[in-house]
Amino acid sequence: MSDRFHTVVCKVENKAGVLARVAGLFARRGFNIESLAVAPTDDDAFSRITFVVDVESAPLEQVVKQLDKLINVVDIRQLDPTTAIQREFMMITVDVAPDDRQPVFDLAEEYVAEVLDTGANDMMISLSDTPARVDEFEERLRPFGISQIQRTGTVGMAKLQP
Amino acid sequence: MTNGGDALIRSLELEGVEIMFGLPGGAILPVYDPIITSSIRHVLVRHEQGAGHMAQGYAHATGKPGVAIVTSGPAATNMVTPLLDAYMDSVPMVCITGQVAYSAIGTDAFQEADTTGITMSATKHNFLVSDAADIPQTIHEAFHIATTGRPGPVLVDLPKNIVNPADPSSHFEWVEPTAPDLPGYNPTVEPDLDLIREAAAMISAAKRPVLYAGGGILKARGADALRELAELVGIPVVTTLMARGALPDSHELNLGMPGMHGNYTAVMSMQEADLLVALGSRFDDRVTGKLDGFAPDAKIIHVDIDPAELGKVRRADIGIQADVRLAMEALISAIGSTNQADRSAWRSHLSGYQEKFPLVYEDSAPGDALKPQFVLERLRDGSPEDTIVTSGVGQHQMWASQHWNFEHPYTWINSGGLGTMGFSIPAAIGAKAGMPDRTVWAVDGDGCFQMTAQELVTASMERIPIKVALLNNGYLGMVKQWQEMFYDERYSEVYLSPDLPDYKMWAEAMGCHAIRVESPEEVDAAIAEANEVNDRPVVVEFRTDPREKVFPMVAAGATNSELMVDPSQTDKLPGGGH
């Protein structure tokens, strides 16, 4: 991912319309949200929204401050890629006849991906890894013919203190 | 048992609401029944936009949150302009809107609008209440959010079923609201004292400093602290369009308004400063001009309660997130008797500018059309010193801000950030309703007047005797000025006609006392007559010279150093002028 991609993690109140408020601040400035993941936290009252945006640092700084002003946003932080662990999950289906599958199995083994299902002429595989590794895996499967792909968006946490 | 409608009115009473401005309709109907027996005065407006601006005018003048109440759909969309206006100018305001029944939301029901969606970016916060039992707590939180931190408008959208006593879903057992439960909302108000000490040192050492006073000072009730700080350090002050009155215009340290139509001294003081102390101001583009050329040598101390303002436009050398009154008080103690740099040369340099470039206009020759600046000067001198002045947006607004002497805080009410034409009359009604013993003059232009004049009917009916000084030049004057200066005098769609409508007849038809003034000799008598009338609104139509332009002026895209002064002063500019 280029330097323009930033990961922002928001802890928000788990209420109707909060995602629209957060997304609205990006939309207003024409910033594209590259990926988005939303899920409740251990406390039902709050959710965590993780989004990756494609934007220069300075304007992002301003949006982060504006996001923090939203009444429903409890906490907001930018994840520093050098001190954060990030993961993304992908499910992918490749068109590959039974006789040609060995290279795909090999690739799955190399990436520690899981073969979830096999059909008459296709295979379904999943991978959970850094966004960069997920990109790479996708590229290496591309020559086999990708028929379906779904990615979840990045989530992340700061590294633990050694 | 209570019901949502009764609970809403009781909640508003508990918040100390004395007056609200509104207009009933289908979805809000059940709420209007308990209004009959409530202690809260309701002012029935003629257009919902008027209700919003009245609530703003009331809030500006009294410091208390303004309340507007309207129905769903078109009423809510008519409220969008005042909400955004209040958001831009940080006006505390609570707006109640009706909504279709909860089960009907999203079905394109009659008079349905996605009000919380539409107003999301026009409010500090909004609520869609789904359960009647949540009304007391929601109203309490709405007032808390509107009035604390950086003030702003909050909207509460109430589906009809939860306020309609005929609907079982409106019934609940009343519970007193408790402290707001807003885990994401904790505005910092106390300044960081380390930063205050650094700022105090930077201020004390500065040779050419300027206090750049913004509207936040008024919101923070900080006018006394500003004066004390300015006098303690002997530093000149510029008061932005939103801060007029924060320091008396007669104060020797007050340089007046900076910005696009600011006076020469105020604008140049900022350009030449070595330190700008921004106090509740936000480096608005109308103040800075072209940013690259703004105050090129100045270090910046920026105090604002809203952290998103710090560094938004101009990087601050010291950024202090705090209530600006508390920050100024802390600065006063931190500076104490610290030796101040010698600034006598700076002050006398600026006095030189004041002498050389005062605000001027050319008096009308006998038989010539009336000058709008002259009208405002006579109005100023013929009205009580504590008169509250409101204005619309355009040339008349700039002339009013320039030529009035604001001696007290909360005497100047205008639409600064959004620039909403038609603001003046409803804002004046709200201000007069909140401050009935004060004279309230709405300075208006003919373009603005035609946008909201119908609220004069409201003023007549409700016996809220405001006075309107209508500067009628028959044009959308500010647009005409730009077309004259920047579009080769090609006038496109700016002529309104001074005679159509007949403003005197129109004002009389709305229950006002009306006077038409066409020559300079009639001005004083008309003003005296208007100031005598206190049983109904007054409209004085002044036929003014359409050729008159607002100076000084910084052209769009120019730096403040390229300020254009009145043509009569051009030869005094360094280098013979621009």
C-alpha cells in the first residue's frame, strides 16, 4: 500500500446512524474510503469502525479532528503501520479444473491459506493476513482465473509492549 | 402516566425555556396542544426559516439557547438554512421537528423528510427519538450539547406516534432526566498552564503584536477579560465581524474590523504584525484574504475551544484548546507585571495609519441621492448607545459593521459564516423578544428585505416592535459592486427596482408604521419619528445611491496587502496605490 493509505480506528457509540455520520465527513471532502470494517466491541454499547482511506496526511489530520468532534465518537486514533498489526480476510474462488489444481494447493500451502470448498471446475480459498500479503496472494492466483472475490477490509491493533 | 407531547413541553420548561418560535403542522400537532397551557411563550412565525433566525437572534442577544419548533418535511427543510447559519456562527439553538410515525419512516409518507440525514452536516448533533420515554433525557442532552463546548444547533426529530396521546406508544411513566450520558462528548475548557506560560512569554516579548478577537469571545462571555488583557499588555485589538462589540469601538486599543471590508489600519496591523494572538477566531477566508500573503511575519498563538480549529487554516506556534475567557484570564495572571516589550513605535505607527486612512465616503452634493453610510451614521447618532443592530448580508451589512460604534457586547447580530440574506428581520424579532427594553434596529437591504419581510406580520401580531432601516438602492448591491469592478460593468441580473414593490405600502399592509426618506434633510426627522414608535414595528425606507460601493476592499484572490481604499485616499497609499 502506498503512503497515501492511512488506517483510522474509531470507537463509537453503538447507535443508529453513527456510521453515516462518520462516512459523511469523508464524503463531504471527496475522500474515498478504501476499506471499512465495523463490529461491536466487548461492550455492546460501543462499536469499532476501522477504515483505510486514500488521502494525504495533512487533510486527514483535519478529518480526524472533525471526526473526534462527532458526539457519538468516543475515541479515535490513527494506526501507525510501523507499530501496528493489521489483518484482512479474503475469500476467493478460482476457476481451475481438477487436473490443474496442484499449483493452487501449493500456493495455498505457501500462504497458509485454507481451501474451503472445491467444485467441478473451481476452488474456494480463504486467507487472513496483512493487506499487502492478501494483495500478493490475490495477484498470484489471478493467472488461474478469479471468478469471485470478497475482502473484509482491514482491522488492526497496536503492537504489544515487549 | 404522561405522554410524549406533554413530556416534551415539560422538558423544555425544565430547561428554563421562556420563548420558542415556530409554526405547527400535521406531525407536530399533538405537541401544540399542551403549548396552550404551558408557561412558554410561543411566537407564531410566517415561514419556518423565520423561526430559526428568530431563535438565533434571541440566542445572540440573551446568551440563552434559542428554541424553534416546526413540523416535518418541508418545515424541516425550511429550517436547514438557519441551522447551518447557527452552526457556522456557533449559536446555541435547539430545534424540535415533527416526523411521521416511526413505522411510516422510509415509506415516502406525506410530509416525510429524512430530517436527521439532511441536517447531519448542518447541526452540531441531531437525534431521532424512537421511544417516548427517551424524550426527557434527549431534550436535556440536546440543551447540554447546544450550550457547552463550542455552542451550536441541535435538532431533535420526534415521530408523531410518540407524542400523540391517542397512540399507546406515546404513554410512559415520567422520569426526571439525569446527567447527560455522552461518553464521546467532553469539551476541554481549562487551558494547559504550561502553554499559557509559553504564550505569556511570547506576548510579552512581541514588538508588533495584535490581538485578533473573534466571535468566540462573545460566546464565552469574555468581553471583560479581553479588555483587561488588552489594557494589561497595551496591545491593539482587531474585532472581527463576529466580534464587533467585544471591545468598545471607542477604546483606544480597538482598531476595528479586519478583513475583506475591514478598515485600513486593522487590516495592515495584521499584515505587519510579528505576533497574532487569535482569541476565539478561526482565520476565516474573509479575514485572511489570500492565505499565502496573510500576516507573513507573524507568529501565531491560537486559542479556541474547538481543537479542530487549531491549525485548520494557519499553523499555530502555540495552540491552546480552551474556553477563551478562561484562557484570557489565565494569560492575565501569567503575564501579571512581566515587563512588556516597548511597543510605543508600533502603536504610533498604527495611529499614523488611522489618521491617514480613516473610513470615508463622499458626502452627497445638494440634490444628490442619499448616501447609505450617511444614513447609518445618523441612525447610530440618533439611537440609544445600547441599541441592538441586526443585519442581512451584503453592502448594508458591511456599512453597518463599519459605521456603527459598538460600545457593548451583544449589540451586533449578523450572519457571518453562512452569509444568509434575509437574516436581519427575523433575527431582530428574536433579539427584541429576548430584550424587550432595548431598541432593536434591523439594518436591511432591499434584496434581503424581500426574502423574509413577511415576518414583520409576525412582529405586528406578536407586538414585538422592531425597527427596520431599509437601505433601498434597487439593486443586489454587493453583486453589482463585483460586476462593476471585476466583470467590466456588465450587470447581470442585479437590478431589483427601487419602486417595485412599494415598500411603504407593503410595510403598512403588514401592520408597520412606515416612512419613506429620499433626501438627506429628511433623515434625522425620520429616525427620531421611528425611535418614538413603540407599539408596532417601524420600517424606514431610505432611497440610497446605487452607485455607492463598499471600501476598503480586498478583491477575491488578492492578499490583504493589496487592500483597495476609498478612491479619495488612493494617492496616500505607499507607492501611490494599487
